[in-house]
Amino acid sequence: MITKDEIRDLLKDIENERVERTISTKDTDKFARAVCAFANDLPNKKLPGYLFIGAYDDGSLSGLKVTDELLRNLAGLRSDGNITPQPALMVEKFSFPDGDIAVVEVKPSKNTPVKYKGTVYIRIGPRRGEANDEELRILREKSEVKSQTFDTSPCLHTTIDDLDLDLFKSEYLPKMVNANILKGDKRQIKEQLASLKLFDPAQDCPTVAGILLIGKDPSHILFGAYIQYVEFAGKSITSKVLNERQFTGNLITMLKEIDYFIKYTIQKQRPVFVTVLREEMKINYPYEAIRELAMNLIMHRTYETNAPARFYEYSDRIVMDNPGGLYGKVQPENFPHVNDYRNPVIAEAMKVLGYVNRFNRGISMVQEQLEANKNGLALFDFKDITTFKVTVMSADPKPEGEVSGADKAKSGAENGADGIESATDNRHERVGDVSEKRRRNVGEDNEAEKSMGEAINEAEKIGSDTENDTDDTGRDTENDTENLTSRETKILLLIKKDNSVSRKTIAQNLGISTATVARDIDSLKNKGIIERIGGDRGGYWKIK
């Protein structure tokens, strides 16, 4: 039980959410609502709450003389049948120079939600109120007395006709059940579904997991069962929307789509010039890290809400916002070292299908990959207990307004196998892209991109031969190229590929005028990088 010194401290702390004060001795409804709210412990502090009878809101005492009758009435709140399940509470009298206080200490309930006359009350900061639907869900989830999870509950008003049974037989069942066992399985389809918790025989209808995993149209039944992707031109939600799409359908299909979308549309890489003979690839987001976070988005979200999961891509970061906060045993102080499953059937299916592991390694892997790619650690936000938010900064931010390529590729997930091939081609084109500044210098000619890619590959292959053939001057050239413009570097690479290349051919490859080529070649000559051996006809370029 609380001590006098602790009471004094709590009386002074007028904004403490664990304390309610009153001078009334007769308002039983008020006492019971306070007890109910403390027992529910919505913030999950796991600390007792206190009702002080005989104190004003400012913490001063009213001069009350506590009677035995008052103490009996307060103790009766536990067992009068109006608060269910019964709360754990203690009642005690404390005397101070300014008067007595009757203290009701209420322990957090392990079986939430706790109701008073059918209504669930909670503490909202220093105030008390009735729980809304989202808060009721949180109370159910944090209860240590577990009933069935939402994904195993029957999805009433649906029938087996709402399930894609061909998909179940061809893709889901063979991966979930051993082939030898499946060969001898003579059960009816409903029994097979029920054994995997996709069907509720008692209600003769699919479960929520059944609708989500193999349903024909899950978002028609569970309205929030989709992912909303939006790409913004800038760094805020008020920026221009560049691309938008919804990932809908059953999870068997959606998991493939989001996987392809991240791999072929979200992740982009481009060459960064290091020396004339070497480039490094700069990647905005590591595919596996973003994939893991997206799969967690699908696996751990609550499907009891009409709100979608959100995947927002800004010019400098990705933000994923998930309906449903941390679940069960997982708290901010032990995340990500402790795991629990809001949707165990969905979690098991995603593991067997190869999209996640259940060894609690996912977040650690994400952080390792992000750090290695120089994105910095993912930032997790638990401030809103109704949502789970993660932010990943880009290692290669886009200039504001630049389209990512999502509208061009549309991802392989959107267009099937042909779409995947198209998206892959687009991805390869992006790999050959250069920075915006370099594009302005050299133009957008596709043939130039192709030629430069070949020149770069060829230069890397013959790099050592070039050094030998030029009496070790290749090393000097590499040092000198630090002072070259991007366009001069490209011209130099083309000359390495073909030392008899003409000014006209260079101009065509780079999409610039022959006059510009002539000026750049003169610059290379003046810098002592190249010289012309012989005339325009029959001559060639020599790299010094």
C-alpha cells in the first residue's frame, strides 16, 4: 500500500494520470468509474492508480473525517457486481493535520477491458473518459487473459464462396502441408481450411485470416485491408503527388506485388564517378531492408480498422504508418528484442511462404543494412499508441519534384510477368543514369546512355592494359581527371573505347553539338590529357 510521503507527492502532482481526487463521500458512480479506469491502465504503465477521497483538485485537503462506513462502501466497489471483471483494490485511511484521506489503491487488471455497468472507462492524461473503438481494441490486445485473436475469429456474413479455392489448392495448401501428408488427406475442403484456421466450422464461414489470405476481394469485406502508396515531390505531405497506387487483393497476391514493387520501382541505383576507370553504385534504399519493413507492415497491423496501411515516399525519406501500435508483450522499452503476434495465422503463413522469419532478427537486419548503405538507422515512433510508424532516410535524396520512375515502370507486380520484365528493363536504365547535373550536360539520348555503359564496362576491362600501353601514364591520367568536367570525362571514356572516334560520333553519342565537342577536346588537350596523332583522316587520339 502507498505511504504518507508518497501521498503528499501525488497530491502536489495535479497532472498525474494515476491519481483522481474528490471531496464527495456519496458519489458511488464517480468512485466506480475511477476504479474501472485505473484497472484498465490504457497506457500500460503497470502501476497502481489512486482515488483520493477528501482532497480538492489542487491537492489541498478538505478536512474530511473518514468513517468506517465510508471505508466499507469503498471496499464494496470490488464485489458489488457492477465492475466486471472484478478489480484488485485496497482501501485505507490516512490522517494528516489538515484532515483525513480515504485512499483506494487499484491494481492494473490482467483481464481487460474492465467495465462499469457495461461501459469501459479509461484515463486520458489526468482526465477520465469512455473508451472508443480503437481504445477498446488496445485493451483487448494487452489483456493477459487471451481469447481468440482477430485473425482467427469468424468473418460473419461471408461464405466459402468468398474464398479463392483454386488459389488455396494450388499455392497455399502445398506450402503449408507436407506433400506426403497431403497425398493421403481425404478430408473435405472445409475441413482442410479449418485445420489451417481459415474456416470456422461452428459458424460455417471463413475466418478473418481466410478472407485476408485467400479471399477473392478482401477489401470489400475488411475495408482497410490494403496498402496506400503515395510518392510526393517534396519533403512534406502537402507536396505535389507524383504517383499513387493501392495494393489490394488477398495477401498471397499482394505479398508478391509489394515485393516486386520495392525491388523494381522503389529501389534505385546510379553510378557515381570516382575516377575515369572506376565508378561506385549509389543506392537510395537497400531492397531487403525496405522489404522487411513492408512485410512487417502487413503482418503486424490491425485489420479491425477501416484505415489502410500507409507507405509514403518523400523526396528524402520513406515513412510507413501502420494501424495498430505495439502488441502484447512488446513495449517501447523492449522493442525490438521481444516479439508477439497480433495475427498469428497470418504471421505463420508469411513465414512458410518465405516473406518473413520468426526468429526476431528482422529489425536487426534492417538496421545493419541501412547503416551499411549509409541511410542511417530506421526511426521508430511509438508516441501514438494506435499506430506504429517507421521512417527511413534516403541515402540518395531526389531533387524535389523528380519522378522516381514508378509511373514509368508501374512495377512487375502490376502487370504480371511482362510487367516484371518491363520494370526490370527500366531498372537497368536507371542503373545507367547519371545525376541530374550530368544529364543536363550530356542530354537524354538513349543511344548515348547505351554507348557510355559499354564504354565504362570496356574501360574497366582494359584498365590495366591501358596503364601498360601508356608507360604508366594511366595513373597520372587518373589523378588529372579530378579536374575534368562530367562531359570531358565521358569524351575521354569514348576515346578509350575507340581512339579513332570522330568528333561527329562523339557529338551524336552525347547528344551535343560538334562545336561543344571541339571546345571540350581543346580543353582536354590544354590540360595535357590527350593529343591528336595524325590528321583528321587516318589519325587517332592518344591519352597521355
